[in-house]
Amino acid sequence: MTPFYKVPSVEEIKLPKNLTEYALNSGYYTPEERQIIESEAEDILKNIAGRTWTSLQVAEAFCKASAYAQELTNCVTEVLYAEAFERARFLDDYLAKNGKTFGPLHGLPISLKDCFITAPHPSSIGMDAFGNEPLKTDTLIVSMLRDLGAVFYIKTNVPVAMMMAESINHVWGESRNPLHKYLTCGGSSGGEGAIIAFKASPLGIGTDIGGSIRIPSRILCLVWAQAKLWSVSHLWGKVWHTRSGIDPCGERSDVEKFEIIENILRSIVV
């Protein structure tokens, strides 16, 4: 993140409990940036469509906020800033040339839980074995949201294999609660909860089987919505192309699966 934004550093002992309020009042943001990041998603979309703000202005504001969120809460995994700026410029050009938005989510920055694949970036789900593995196929929902005009700029932290109610692993470390620095942000979609509660994301996408969205949402006082599995797809991995903590090997040969499992076990046994 350093090549993009230089965030202010402060001694841990001098930080208050509420990191969100501290960041908002730190002078890090311009008045316009603060107005953007404190706006609801619906209002952001209206302001972009009405040409009050450009997609690039909005993307830059949330990228800048996410850099500070990472500094104070350690909630970020993959950084997609370059792609986000390119995408935002494309959307601004489209609006200028066509006089209409690209889609209903035109220019809206959306943060993604680490399990969602944005090829070619890795999707480690907190496991060393996947930390540097380039991937080829976007998750289905990523493709769908992009087709609706979304801008992806950041991916967020999870526990190992997304199997705990807090967000800590050996790849990215531990994420903490931006509303109370001594508390957890929950899990497994804890990084998403943290970045939204920090006001560094207007909308985030997570996953939930046993409380992975509900737990962070309750801890961080957030609103969440969960679609029923059968209302979206019953083909799970084949259609979604989402890395799973239950079956991280996916559609691979037995030899490849054995090698992956062996690497996972080696990364766990320190």
C-alpha cells in the first residue's frame, strides 16, 4: 500500500479504543473524502450517476480509507488499487460518452472476503499453501457484480480455512475491532466487518454457513443480508469458483490434492 498512500503512524499506546472515530478526526482525509466514505452506498450511486462525484474520486477515497484501515486494524489481504483505478476511469469514460451508467452498481467500490477469487490474485483463505498461488477464474459473484458496474479494490482477512469466529492466521496475522481495539472483529468474515465498520467500504461481500457474517455484524453493529443457498445456486464450487475451507483442493487430481494437503499440514505444524 505504501506506493499509493502514506498513512500517519502513531504509537499503539496513544491510540484510543475507537479507531474509526480516531481516523475520521485525524486530518488524514480531505473534507470531500470524508463526505464520500461516510455516505451510504445508495447515495454514492446517486452522486456518481448525477456526476456530482466521479467513479475515480470515489474509488480513490475508499482506497485511501482502506490503507488506513489496514494500518490500524490489519483487515486487508490482497490490494487491488491499480485495477480499481483503471476500472473507475473506464466507468467515467462510459458515462461521459453514453450519457447513462454502465449498470445499477456503476462506480460502487465493493470489498471482498478473501475467499472470493479475483484472478490472477491468490486466495489464501489464511493458509500458507495458497499464499502465492495465482488463480485463473473469477468467482461467479465477482463476475456478476462487475457486470453490474462494481469496482473491486480490496480483499479482506479471514481465519485459517474460514473455520473460526475470529480473523487470525499465519499468512496475514490478526484483525481487530475498529470500534474497540482490544476486542475481536469476529469471523470468519471479520475482515469485511472491520473494513466496513472503519468506513473504508460502503458494501462488502462475505460468506456464512455457521455465523461467518452474522457474528462480525453483531459485534460491529452492522446490517447484513444473507441469500438462501438454493435461491442462488446448488452447484456451489463448480459454479461459484469460490475457494472453500471445507474442500480447498477443488477439482484436482488425487496427486495434486495430496500435495496440497501435505503443504497445508506443513504450514500448520510449526
